Amino acid sequence: MALACPSCRVALARLRLDLQRCPSCGVSYPRDDGIWRLLREGREDALRPLVTHYEAVRRGEGRGFRDPDVLRALPFSAAPSFLRAGLGY
């Protein structure tokens, strides 16, 4: 599966196993703990208050996991057909 730059939509070029770069705008995107971090510059800071609030609400409801391995152990299911159409499957 090819990844595209979230800013200019150009296909990313792999520099290393866990790092891709946009050949058009030069921004690099790392893979952290198996997840590609494809947020545009500044978006993580802009979203931090929302994520902090969301996590606090979920903890208050008794939801959430401190150990991400719990989520990794869940059975994987392919995307439903209505999503696959938009993902190029």
C-alpha cells in the first residue's frame, strides 16, 4: 500500500523501514510503534487538547488500556466493502 503526503497528496518515498518522505514538499513521516504518523505540521499540537479531553472522559468511564498490547491482540478484520472502495482495494 502506498502512502500519500497529507499536504500535497504526492506518493511518499521510503527512506528507511520506518521513515517516508514527500519528494514534493520534503516533509518526513515516521512510523512509530507500527503506526504511520501522517499528521500535517502543527496538527498534533492543535489536536492535543481534544485528545487530552477525550482520554480523560474515557478513563472516567472506565474505558481505555494502559498497555497497547491489549489492543494489538484483538482479532483483525479487513475493512468493510464500503470502506475498501474508497481505499483502492
